[in-house]
Amino acid sequence: MQIDQIFENNKKWIQEKLKVDQDYFKNLSKGQNPPILYVGCADSRVTAEEIMGVNPGDVFVHRNIANMVPNTDLGIMSTINYAVAHLKVDHIVVCGHYYCGGVKAAMQSADLGILNPWLRNIRDVYRIHKAELDGIQDEEERYRRLVELNVQEQCVNVLKTSEVQLAYKDRGITVHGWVFDIHSGKLIDLKIDFESILKKIMDIYRLV
Ligand code: CO
């Protein structure tokens, strides 16, 4: 990929958009009102907008290694705050993906320096679900299951925030856990019952 090519692509893209709608960029510059916050992996193969078939303005996107929602990370916490309290999104999606390098790295013994504290959040997910995961003999299958359980636990982390608890009470915001299967291109809804999870964790995590 040549960097110059990107600017050529951009020129073509502008022309294509203007061909359909002369005011496309004028309208885009007026503001954003996306109904969805998407939290996904930074993996180059899992482009948020393209796999969902959505356009600029449709989805507020945050991506990091292994689609994590650690409560000490100012990046994701600020994104949730802005999307939920200010943009007032109706849905939050945490989207993981099979073949995730971050999840794979967390399943192995290796000192990866500054990546250690980040990946340790995934090791914590493994510890919470150790009984189920250790019961899976096939390593590939265990890897896939950890990807799914990590999505579920990051949905739990989303539900632990005051912004989301308040938005659930006030306007019934919904939380979804998805997995993108790179091998087939399919987006899979894990059908996480976030309302039962929320009820279960509120004893300990209620903030509002
Ligand atoms: Co990944």
C-alpha cells in the first residue's frame, strides 16, 4: 500500500459521494447523531463500518486491541461517556472476532512488556471462566470460546459504568455482544441477555 495512493483514493471517493449528492459533505459537517456505539478490535481485518454496511455518521466507533473495556482506560471510558451521555446513543455493541491476536497472546506464556497489563484483562476473563474453558479439549475451540467470553465480560464492564446504568434507567439503552468470524465474513450475535446480567451485578456495581 503506497501512502500516495490513499490520497488518490480519497479524491475518487469525494467525487463518488458528490455524484450521488452534491450536498453530501455540507450535510455531514452539520453534526452527528449516531444511534450506535461500536467497540471493536483494532485488527486491520475487522473494519467496523464495512462489515456492518453502514455509512459515515451512522456509528460512533472505538477500537483497541481485543475490544477491551478496562475501567482504568481513559480512552474507552471517555468514549462511553461522550457517546452515552452526550450523543445519547440507543445501543452499545461490543464486537470481538475469531482469530484475535490479542486473545491468542493472552492464552500464552510470554512477557510482552507494556502489553502485559492490557492483556492481563483477558487473562482475568480466562480466570473467571476457567472451569468452562479448561473443560474444552480442543485448543482452537477453547480459543474461540475465550473470544466469546471476552466479549461477554466487556459487555459486563460496559454495564458497570454510571453512564450506561443511568441511560438504561432513563431510556432503555441496550447492550449487544457480537463476534465477527473472519473465516466466513459472518457477524454473529451472541444474544447476550444484558438485562439479566445487569440485574445480577447491580448488588455490587450499582452506581445510580
Ligand atoms: Co483482535
